[in-house]
Amino acid sequence: MKPSKFAYVNAKTLDEALLSLKQPEAKIIAGGQSLVPLINYRLSQPSTLIDISSIIELSQISVQDHKLEIGSLVTHNQAITSKDITKFLPIISFALEHTAHKTIRNSGTIGGSAAHADPSAEWPLLIMLLDCSINIISYKNSRTILAKDFFISELTTDLKEDEIIKSFNFPKIKQNYGWSFEKIVQRSGDFALFSAGSIIEIDHNIIINSKLCVGGAGETPIRLSNIEAIIKGKNIESNFDITNDQFLSLLNPTSDEHASMEYRLYIGPQVIRNVLINSIQNYKDNKND
Amino acid sequence: MNKDKKILMRPKYIGKPIERFEDSKYLSGNAKYTSDINIDKMLQLVFVRSDESHAKIKYIEYKEALKLEGIIDVLTFKDFSELNQITSPSRMSNYFATYQDVVAKNKVRYVGEIIAVIVAKNRYVGEDALELIEVDYESLDPVIDPEEAASNNKILLHENIGSNVILERSFSHGTKDYIKSKNIKSVSGKFKLSRKSPIAIENRCYLSDYDIGSGNITLYSSTQIPGVIRDALSKILGIAGNKINVKALDVGGGFGGKGSLYPEEIIVTYLSKKLKKPIKWTSDRLEDFLTTSQAFEEIIEAKLFFDDDGKFISLEGDVIGNIGAYSIFPWTGALEPVQVIGFLPGPYDIKNFHGNVKCVVTSKSPTGPYRGVGRPAAVFVLERLVDMAAKSISMDPFTIRMKNLIDTKNLPYRIGSGIIWNDAGFKECLEKSKNSNFFKEIIDIKNKKKCNRTWIGYGISTYAELTGIGSKISVAPGMPINTGSETATIEIDGTGSVSGIFAIASHGQGLETTLAQIIADEIGIKPEDIKITHGDTSKAKHGTGTYASRSAVIGGGAAIKTARVLRKKILKVAAYLLETDPNNIEIIDGIISSLNTNKSINFSELANSVYSDMETLPVELRDSLYAKESYDPIFGATTTATHIALVEIDKQTLKVKVLKYLVSEDCGKVINPMIVDGQVHGGVAQGIGVALLEKINYDNQGQLTTANLVDYKIPTASEIPKIDVVHTEHFLPENLGQFKGMGEGGTIGAPAAIANAVADALSDYNININELPVNQEYLFQLLKNGEIR
């Protein structure tokens, strides 16, 4: 479990990193929490590792009028402890507390987690859930892509070989809302067997908009647009009357060492139901504060 | 000064929770493990390992690998032809030894078996070479299912044996007349304990340094058994034992996984001699999963007979042990399965016992000793049956156990399998657990927490184990190596400081501290002033190592015996110096005083007069302050405990959480309660892993599918509850020090207690918890089959 030979570039600026990335088989490394095991198993054999962890501009969190912009180098722990994130999107801080363990959270970054695209991980779920758009840059140009177009399949994204993720735009939520996140694991800190997050925007007890996303249920985090549509316009006190089949219609989990597909299909509707109920409860709790 | 008063003042270190002397180096990252040693011109090995579980090797192509810069050589079985095969003999009848080539010759029998050896300047270039080596196999049908392998001789793993069963053994005691009895009741089940990995934090590592000048070899090995390894290497390599020094420096956990001889150890040593270079191999986690001896994997069918009053009448058991591809040295693959059947009757008075065991070879990694050997499985099965019996006659789980546990007045007691229990508080431990505040609390929690989100239940397990086993009993059945004695050497150097040298090998148990406490009490010095050396065969010439809960008992006994001899020597010299009788001398914290005058000397003065000052003492009193004795307790010491676990099961996720845990145990005289509690905590944590999480899985082609710490789940601190420990000290009068072994007990009792707790939590449903681990998936399958809800 030793990596194959690679050159190492400690990039001081984004330009330097982008220039180095033009080399064939070059790969970006930030926190290394996903990449290092892969290169140690030689499942990935990059010619050059470009370490971007010294590029300060990538580790900023900035609050703007309509969004929070989170630099790709922001670590899980940085996000958990950020006052801005906790204020505007507390679901992020809460969910990331469930990511692995402190030592890993001190190193792992949002950009690394998104680029690795594990459908059971917290950041990909949050990015998908929160309608995030992703700022990507290459030596030639830059572009912004929506989360739903970014995650293609398990461990595969739309990121091109010469591109670096610069930052993530998380739109602020204007309305009053409630949120909830739940994760099913066998052991604390594990990847989710199944996870779900939801944001429910409420006006005068009516659900005017909602976001519902699940992890560990398919090749990417999955937005449950069908459920979002069903509950839109409903009173929060009403019974949603969603059947298990409706909950499951967009899910496509598989069996692995950790749990069977059947277990995931069994636990899925319960977890989704929980986050819907808990989001509404969260809204009520906040309103009473 | 009054003599009694002075003796009263003498501090006793045994029984004190002294902080471990070795912790500062461990906790500050300054421990020195084998992998930390680097020697000039050292070469590293990378092993080409089999990708197939059962196959013939057609050819190995490594020309391209040889061309790489930094590759010294690639070696195959031809290069090791002078080495004997690894084989583990046994005196048991019906036992067939397996023979393993150090490097596979023409057939591989498990994924991970060594096919070729890359000698490289470093591990990186060695792994580059690994990618260039091609092995062409002719696949054979894998041998995976032990039941099928036992009954089917068409696919043989070892053709020369003619069967996949390397041992079959039966035990029978009493009659079977009870079957005719009208009032007889019974409970039965088919139980399975999943295969597990020991998972030490430090992976195995070996470094052999050949000294060209002297021809001596020093093997630094992360082993639990340096003495056994030295003896084995001497035989296999044909080198005198005094030319090989096996040194186990700091070893980062063993749990049995470092308690056997490994091919890598032989290859490293052989090549350092052949190439006249230091040779090192450090296992990575993948190799550790593939090749470090695994544990358990038994199928046990058992039936407990009892009468209307819950009195046990008979126990019948049938064990099939899947031992993997080879019978491991020196214990044999029979070690675990035979002990499952041997310990099955437990601490209960059961007049009739009928047991059978089969050890089956399969194309999986070899199994070997693991913390608790045999007993975790035996206790799991029996304690489940006991609870099932209690439930069937609506009896309380305490009452049925109290009714059947062997009474102290009936000890020693020979159980149906032949094991003899001696002084131990079986009933005392159970009573103490029931009368504890802890038990009141858990009943309270159980009643209060009844809610619609969780099922809650508690479970008990009571067991006995044999520890500190002397020469009359084999640690492994039929093993031709005596593991019943240990040696201690204690000496005082010219400065007056005291050193204790042992052949046991500490790998985190705190033996450096406990042995110092024992010597301190015997001689009359402070434990922190004693240097304990262990795990070095050049310093302790005979002794086997640390395993089977023996080191405190046998090593501690040897320490006492030796310290007493040395104390006599000290007193003899001191009597002359203090101008008094040896009986009028007391030694307190290193000060040797006359009881009838105010004269005293310290150890430095004592040593000076013996070794340096040629005037004070007459020549005949200048005998070196040195003693060496060995100790053999002849039989074993019975340790017992009752465990109680309180668990909660989430009705939605089906996840089991251990809320609280109690261990009420009797390990004889407690040397250091903090270390004992720590060992109990660690053992229970591993038992929780067995009960809820850990499962080595091979697919039907014999490929290991849980080869990393993401897929193979060991418990983290978050999964371990607060563990309470209550002690009972039931002494074995014949044993020096009255110590009993306790390092394995936590792992022995926990799987059963948790299984019983889960069954209790689900007692409204007609289910049987007969397989471990109980994870979400396991409970989900029960639920799916309509057994829960």
C-alpha cells in the first residue's frame, strides 16, 4: 500500500496550480482524506500531485447578499465552527458533525469531498440539497455548474481533468424554514447506510417550497422532487399521505458489505418521513423562540 | 522500634492502582516498535501474494520486475528449497498435520498466500515491481463452506490428508438415559460465530539483522512469543539458538494475532542470513487482514436438557470449526474449535455431556489464537441456551444460573469435557452482580425507558476460564511444547539498582508495572526503581511469551520465587554490614535497616560493598546479587465472571446500542486494580465488536471482501458504554501470589451477555439470537421473515 511514483507541486497560487494541472495525469490534492487511500491502493496513479492547501483564497467563507460562498479548501471542521454557516445554513454544521471523526474533519475539505463524489457522504448531499452551484476554473476559462449537473454517478463528476473547484455558492433561504438531517450508520463516523436532509420553507403554516435529498440511495445524492411536489402548498398540520412506494420511486440503492439493498429500501421511507416531520418541528421550535 | 509496628509501615504495592510506568512513552509517541528501527543497508521485502483462493500456479513471470532500479531480486519457492515446511504437530489422535511451504510451491490455498518474494531497496520500488509480476493460475474449486467441505471429499485442499477434516474428536461423560425420562425438557439451536480479525493497531513487522562478524542473527519481531519463535527458527534454519536473538520491542497489541509463527518471519530471517543484509518487512493493513491469523468461525449445534425445576441434566454439542487453509504453528488449527467443545459445559453442574468437534480446512486465511480462544463461542452458545431454558419454564435468569452453578464447596470439579475447575467464586460473582447498585439502576432504566421508539433488555453471562496454565495441561490440545513455566531473573548491579528480566513479552498489558509491583513487595523497594526487561531471548533463555492469560500468573509467580531467593542474599550481606541477624532486618522502599539498632544502608551501599569495595565484606559474602528461578503452577487457575449488559434497540433502524455494562469478576489477587479494570474494559470493547460489528467476510470464490477498516468495523469509543467492574478475590492457595489470569475475560463474556440482552429486548417475539454479530442487517432479516413485530 505505497503509491506509485509521482511528482509533487506545492502550488502557492491558483494560477500555479492550474498551470501544473495541464500536465497529463496530474491530480489535485487538498486534505487527502479520499485521495491518499486511493493512491496507496494504486487505484489512482497520478503523475503529479498538486497540493493546493497553501492557496489562501480557496479557504474563505464569505457572506454575500443572496448566498454564502464557501471556498473549496474549507475543511469540515472549519464549516462546523463557522458562525456564518451556523447562522444562515445550520444544517451544514449539523450534518458535518456526522462526517467521520475529528481528525478527518480537520483535514477533509468541501472541494475534496465534492470531487470524490461519494453518494453516502455528507457534503455531496448538502450541496445537492441546498441547490448549490459550483464555481469551477481552468487555465483557459471558468464556469459555474449546478449541483444536479455536477454529480454524474458514484465517484464521477462533471469536473474536467484541467479544472479545479474554486468555490461553492449556497443560496440563502429567504423564507422562514425548518430543517432536519438524519443519518443511519452501523458505527459512529461511518459513511451513511442511508441519509436524508430536508429544508421546508413555510409561510402561514403552508409549505411554499421544500428541498429533500437522500444519500446512500443511489449513484449520487438524490433530490426527491416527487415528494417536494406532493407537499408543496400543504398545511404543515395536514397529513401528507405519502406512501412507501412514493418515497421509494426515485431511489436506486444497491447492496454492499454494509447493508443490503432491501435494508436501505426498508429504512429509507422512515428516515425521509422523519426529516419531513422534524423539519416542521424545527420550524415551529424556531418560531417559538 | 517495635518490630510489628515497623512491618506495618512497610508499604504494599500489590493491590495499588499505580499508574503504568510504560504509559509516558506510549502516550507521547516515544515507544519503539520494530518498524521504527532502520539499519544501514537495510533491504525491504514485498510479497507477491495469491489472488486466488485455491489454484495451481502455472508460472510466475518476473523478468520485467528485475529490470527496475532498486530491485535486488525476485525469489520463488526454488530459492527456499532448503527450508522445512511449516507444520504443527499434535499428540491428538485423528489429527492430520498440514504442511505449508514458506513460499508456495505449486498450489495456493488462500488469497494472500506468498508466491514470490521481492527484495527491494525500499517498499515503494518493491510495489512498483509487484505490478510487473504476472502469475498464471489454473483455478481450482474453492473450499468455502465448512459443512460441505467436511462431508464432501471431491474437492480436497490438502490431497495428502484425503479429507478436509484434520481432526475429529468426541467427548462423552455420563449417560444418555435422560432421553427416556418423562420430565425432561430441552432447548436447542444452531449457532454461528462469524470469523473475525484480531486487529492490533500495529501491523506485524519483522526485521532481521545478520552480523557478518559473528554470524549472529537478531530478529526484531512484533511477536507475543519470542521464545517460541527463537526455538522454531533454530530448527527451521538449522542454526543454534544462541546464534539467534528474537527481540520483541514495544509491540502495539497482539490479541493472539501475533501469537503464532508466520512465513514472513522465517523468510526475513533466512534472507538476512543468505544475503548478509538487514532485511525488513512491515505489513500494511491489507496484508494484515489477509494474512494475520483470524478467529472463530464455528457452527455449533447444541442442546441443553433440564427438568421442570430448571436443573440441568445434560448438554450435547456438535462443533464444526472452519480453521482456514493451514493448521497454524505451534497451536494447530484445532486450538479454537476443540476449546469450544471443551469449555462448552461452562461453570455449571451438568452430569451428562456429549460433544463432538470437527476441524475443517477451507481456502480461507488460517485461523489462530484470539483473545478468549474457544470460550467466546462456547459461552455464547451455552449462555443463550441457559436463557432459552429459563424462558421456557418462566424462570428468572439469575435463579436458573444460581441453581446450576457449581458450588464452591464442590470444587475442584471436573466438567464433562474433562476440564477441572478449582477455587473460584462462581456464585459469588453472580450474586455480587445481582446485588449491585448497577443492577438496580438497569432495572430502573429498563422500566422507565419503555417507549415506542426502542426495545430495551438486559442480558447476563456467567463463565469460567482456565488461566495461568501449568505443565500438566496443554494450552493447545496435544501440543508438544511445554508452556507451563516461566523464568525470572532479578539482579542488582554495581549502583544498587534492581533489574527484572522475563521471557514473557508485554504488548500493552502493563506487565512492566505489575511485575515491578510484585518484586517491590517481595524485596522491599519502590516499583518505579525496578527495571523490567522482557521479550528478549538473549536475556531470558527460556520461556515462551505472553498469551493465554498466563503472564501475571506464571511470570508473577516466577518473580516472587526469584525475589525471595535474592532477598535472602541481600539479608545475608546486610546482616553482616548491620551487625545483626537476617531476621532482624527490614527493607522498606530501598532502605535496609536493623530492627534493633538505628543502623541502615541503602541499595547503593549494599552493592558497593558486594561489587566494588574489597574491604568491607569477606570474600565468601561477595556472591553476586543475582537470582534466577522458574515457576510452574502445574495446573491452571480458574477465573470466573458474570457480565451484565443493558442494550437498547432502535425500532426503526434496528441498531443495537449497549447502554450500560457490568463485569463482576474473580481474578484472584488483584495486582493493580487500574490495570485489571483497563484489561476488562478493553476485553469488553472487543467483545462488543464480536457481538455487534466485526465480521470477516469471504465471498463464494474465497475473496476477502472486508479488507479495510471501513468495511471491517471495529468498535470506536462511541460504541463503548461506561463499564463498571466489581472484584471478588477467591484465592488458589497453592499458587504463588494467588494471581489468576484475566486479560481475556472481557472478550469471553461480552458476546454472550449482549446476545442475551438483545434476546431479552425482543422477548415478546419468537426469535432466537443465534448468530453474531447482531447488526442492523441481521435484525432486518429476522424482521423480514416476520419474526419481529
